Amino acid sequence: MNKAKEKISSKKQIIDFINSQGCFDLQFRRDVKYKRTNRPVYYGWKAQFVVMGKYKDEDLLRKIQNSLNCGLLHFVGENKIRYSVQSIDDLYNKVIPFFKEYDLSGNRKQNSEWWSKAIEILFQNKGKAIKEWKKEDFLQLIEIQKIMQKYKIKKIQGQKWLSIAESISKAK
């Protein structure tokens, strides 16, 4: 097989695996700083791209990591490996362009499109405190998270704090 066909075959294998095992995650989270006086509580948006597999999938997950040129692999639990990208810069500059070039299908495609919109908002507001965000951006992220929930098999943890996000948006 020549190099061009091998590259196409490899990309198709990657896309097929992501279609079955990939996750586009957006959460509004609560973080408690336990090591600080009075244990202050912070709320914020977190996003990540995750692909889970079994140990036997390690080579394929490394191909995904190499194709995107970012992210980390972690061995978790028995017989599982997790690839994730959490850097907003990498999500915006590497992951989103990859999926613009190589389309997903079905629910993963819909979910990735909504998630990409959320990443763009997060990237534009990177480094800003929530109180400095435009109210429209905050409201749009809340709506995107609700829409994305339709494409999830199980509820994500970020839903737990969504009522806090809604109250913050009303205070803006």
C-alpha cells in the first residue's frame, strides 16, 4: 500500500474509532480550593475532547494523539486507556480544524458542531473572569450544554451546576 492510501486508511480508522468512542465534553463546574483559607469556591466552564479505549487500542489512540499533535494518554482502571485534550488553545487550534477536515457522522457530528461553537466562545473569553464575559456568551454556553445533552448517553456532571450558571447569567 502506498503512503497516500495508507494515510487515508489511517484517517478513516481514526474517524471510525472516534465516531464510536469519542466524547465532546462541555461542563459548568464547581471547584473548591481546599488548600486555601476559607476554602473558596469557584465556578467555570471546562471543555475537553476525550476518546476511551482498551489497552489493545493503545496504538490507535497514539495515532489520534499524533494526528492532532496534542493531548495526553492515561491508563485508567483495568484494561482501559484514555486520550484527552483539555487545553483551550489545542482544542481551538488543533482539534476543531481536524474535525472540519475529517467529518464525523450521526450524533457525534451534531455534538461536535455544537461543542465547536462552545470552544470558540471559551477561546474568545480565555483569561477573563466570568463577570467580564458578555451575557450573550454565557447564555449561549448554557444553551449549547443543554442541546448537547440530547446527544449524550448518560448525563454529564456539569449539568449538576447548570442552575448556578443560569443564576450567574441573570445577575449579569
